[in-house]
Amino acid sequence: MNNYITGIVGRRRSGGSIESTQNGDWDDGSTWVGGNVPAAGENVIILHNVTIPSGLTIEAIKDLTISANTLTQSNILTQTITGDLLVESGANITHTIHASGDGSNLVYAINFDANNISIVGTITAIGKGHAGGYDSGNGYGPSPGDGFWGGGSGGAHCGNGGNGAYGGTGGTGYCSVSPLTMGSGGGAPNNNRYGGWGGGVIKLVATSTINITGTISTTGGIPGVTGGGGGGGTINLTADIVSGTPTLMSVKGGISGDWAGSGGGGLIYIDYTTSNSISSGMVDVSAGATGTGANAGSVGTFTAE
């Protein structure tokens, strides 16, 4: 007996699996084969660009596989999966970028809770934290870089932001996993240029194992010419076992423009019970690189306990 209803793209199995059929929002039936939003207990396969919109907590599905393209979380709510989360090679999970109107608020994050989590592809929130400044304006966030006509200063997170070469002070370090924090934006120079955005938030909780062989990164954003770099973001992992050798695990601060300040490094916090294979030598919590005549921020924090 054929267990599949087959279309041009995607399929829905009578046994309880559903695939995306086009780009769209998670809660829109037209995004899914068969026209129905995934229900509790189903296995879900993402093949297109799918967004979890503002205010939505998905049903308690079983397994979630990001097989291609990108799943974007556009809120901060915990998305609970009763089975396993798999990000396959070439696929990505990210969150929506913060805007200047969000101020110092944490509005978006990658926030998933599952039994096991395996990252072969990428999970990224690069330059999606607090906004950078504009046209000599300060960045945004708890401790942003100052704007200054000749070169903006760097946004902070765990590490301090670098000072501008001609004026303006970099942000002062702060960071926490309770409450979650992310990178502050860099200060802007004049002439309608921007500072770099801070790095965003990646929070993953697994009852059993988190295994990482791909990339997990939330570095600070790149500014405009002579702009300050954004502070690196947060990677917060909680599991019984954390394993694997990441291709890249980084919360590096954002690079500065010339005569500006780079972003401070962010926070990697691993909370494990039985074992953890990821050491300080496998991650990057450094401040951003600097352009000509620029000043570097300071290093962020890696903790595994």
C-alpha cells in the first residue's frame, strides 16, 4: 500500500509526517503539503524558507528536520519538540533581526527545546542583536558604542567595546543567561553611515544530547565605513551530554571600520550533566578585528559547567 500522497514538490504521509511545499509562515496551511498546519505528534520536514511568526508557539510536534533552506524564528518563545531536532547540511535556523525601534529589548531569539539536537548544517544569528547607530548616533542595547563623526566606538557584550580613535567610548561589558542578553550595537560615524549590529541569541535545550559538527555562530555585525563593530551574541546550550567537534562556534565581536572601535566578545555558556566535549580551544569569544587606526574591544566569556 502506498503511504504517500505525492505532489510536484513535497509529500504528506498518512503515518504522521508533513513537509513544507512553499515558502511561508508556519501557521499558514498553504505552507504545507495537504494544506494543514503541523499538529502535535507529527514529524515535520522543512524544505523551504519557513517563518515562526510573532506570538506563535508551534504545536508539540515529534521530530523536526531542517533539510533545506532556512527556518526563521520571529519571536522569543520556547518552541518545544517532543522528539529530535536535526539541522542537515546546507540548512539553517536563524531569528529575525532587531530594529532600532526595539531599543534595549530582547524581541527575537532562536529558542528550541527537544529530546536530542543535532547540528550538521548551521544555526546563526550573526548581526541580528541590538541595532547599530546611524549618522553619528549611539548604538542600541544595554551598553552600546558611542556615535562620533570621525569614527564610532564598539558595542559591548561580555567584553568591552573598543573606543573610537578620535572620540567616543566603547560600551562596558555585561552578559547573562538569566535573563538572556545579546550584543549591543556599535556607534555610527557621520555621513549617513551605520554602526554594526550586535550578535543575537541562540538557546538550545536537550533532555539527552546536543551534538554539533556544523556551525553555530552569532558574531557581531559589520559596520559601515568608520563605524563601530557590534558586540558578539550569546550561545546557551543545556543538555545531559554535549558532544561533537564544531566546524565553527563563535560569538566574536564585530569588526570595526577605520578609526573606530571593534565590538566586544560575546557569551558561550554550556550547562551539561554527564559530559561535554567542547573546550575553550574549539570556540571563538574574541573581540572583533580592527581597521586602520582603530581600537579593539575585549574578549568575551566561555563557560562549561
